[in-house]
Amino acid sequence: MPSSRDLWRDIWKFATGDLTTATLLVVIGVILLTTTWLPQMPSPDPTVYARWLAEVRARFGPLVPLLQSVGLFTVSSSPAFRAILALLGGCFLLRVIEGMVQLRHGFIEWKQEHHSSRLRDRIANWPWSLTSPAAATAGGLLLILSLLVNCLWGWEQGGLVIQGGERLTLSGTAGWVALSDTAQRITHSEGLTVHVDERGPGVLVHASDKAGGVLMLQQAAGDEPVSQLKLPLVLDQYFAIPEAHLIVRLIPQHEGQPEASSPISVQLYRVPSGQLAAQTLLESDGEVLIDGITIHFTAFPYARLTVVHNPARGITLCAIILLVAGLVGDALCTGRHRAGVAYMQTG
């Protein structure tokens, strides 16, 4: 019967073995590859979630309930994924400890053998073959740690639509993003990374009567009438001018990807008949006149954003530097060792 010391030694070898580490890395790689094909559920913001759900249903159709039930839309935030990351982090930690022990023994031997040597010779004979793997393993450990930190405290909000001149407070956070009037410059609170997914046209609308009086606008039944509306033209937009008995439809005229300067088709319908009363195409700012009423349109382009909070960005950078340095150093040491063996064999 094996002793407890042998049992712990076997457990240690299993945890620090290349096969165990490689298996966990492959599993994590497959999971991350799955998240690139299956869009992960966004933040609980109702508007963003509704847009995400509509896109998922259009893409996967009747498979959506099944995919949701097995958790494939929440893979990156699932407890199982975090547990696998924790296991891989534990394996890397044990490998770092093992590497430090080996490096310590190598340092003692190096110090004894080259204590009186010149500095250049001492550096040349430093046990780089032990240092490089330890650095690479430490980089891998830090990389796993950064993933865990991002899983616990990081977040991503996608599909956020913001118009020029607006500042948007992110749901459930203290963060914010703001867009310049031209929709070209984005500012945001500290600690955020903002990606622009697309830019498109939008308008600021107000209406006036013959005497220049302001006419109230209403975007949907039950909404409070307002003197002006800001409308991002992600899709067709409608609004009413109740006093003039008119419904206005705005249609962005873009093919494929939208652009901030895309022309806009304006259609006016009479209420309650539904008869088309007027139609025109706006290339930029403009006005539409009908029955003594003037509808003013000012270009206010929009941007669709994805906002990411990555609290482990610094850890990730350090991890990549250590990992690359360790792998390059290990490759150089391996190449030098092979060259030395070949030289000895030929000699």
C-alpha cells in the first residue's frame, strides 16, 4: 500500500504535469471559441437585452430555448467556467512553486561553481534553462488570474446607441460615455474601453406653425408630447404631430452598413385616413412644408457602441510580457542546447 508521502507526490505530479495543463487549456480554448460563435447574454439593461434577444432569435430561430436551457448563452459567466479557470490557475501556481524550487537549487549550484568568475562568465553560465520556463509559467498564472478578475468584476455592455452631443450613463454602473456633436469623438469615464460598432444617421426634429409657434411632437401613443425629438435612425422611426393630424415616417437610405451621412426619406401621412400627403429626401439639414406647417430636421448622427470594463488590464499586460519572454528564452535555450549536443557529437 503506497504511503501518504507517495500519494501526495503522485497528486503533485498530476497537478503539475504537462498533460493536465494542456487538457485544461484545450477545454478553456473550446469554451472561448464557443463564445465567439454564440453571442453571450449582455447586461440586464432592458433595451440592450431586447435587441440582443431579437438578433439571437433571428439567427438561431427555434433552437434559442434549447441553447438557453443548457446555458450556452452564459458560458463566459458560468460557475463551471470559473471553476475550470481556478483549476488551471492552481496548476500554474504549483508549477511556479516547483520552478522556483528548481531555480533555487540551480542558483546555489551556479553560485558555488562560478563564485570567483568574471561577471560576463557568471551571466553566461546563469541557469537560463530554469529561469525561462518559470517566467512563462508565472505569465500563464497571471493570465489566468486576470481572466478570473475579469469574470468576477469585469463587464461588457453592447448595442448601446448614443447620438451626437449626448452623454449616456451605463446601466447598473457609475460609468458613462459621451459623443461629440459630429459623432466622431467619444469620451468616457476612467477604466472603460469603448468600441464603435457602427455609425449612422440621426435627426433632431421640431415643428412650427404659420405664426412660428411651436407644435408638440409625440413619438408613441401614451408618450408625453415634447417640443423636439432626437431620433437615431437605426431602423425606421415614426412620430406624430397631433395638432396637425400628421404621422411622419423617417427611413434611412443606406445599403449595407449605415453611415452618419446617409440620406433620409421623409414621408408624411394624414390622420386618420392614412393617405400619403408628402414625401421628400433629405441629404443633410432641411425643412418640409405642408399646410402651413414647417418641420425642421437637423442632422444628429448616432453611434452604436460596445463598452467594456476590464479591471485586470494591467495584470494581463504583465502576464503577456512574462509569457512571451519565458517562451522566447526557453526556445533560445533549447536551440543552444541542441547546437551544443550536435557540436559534441560531430567533435
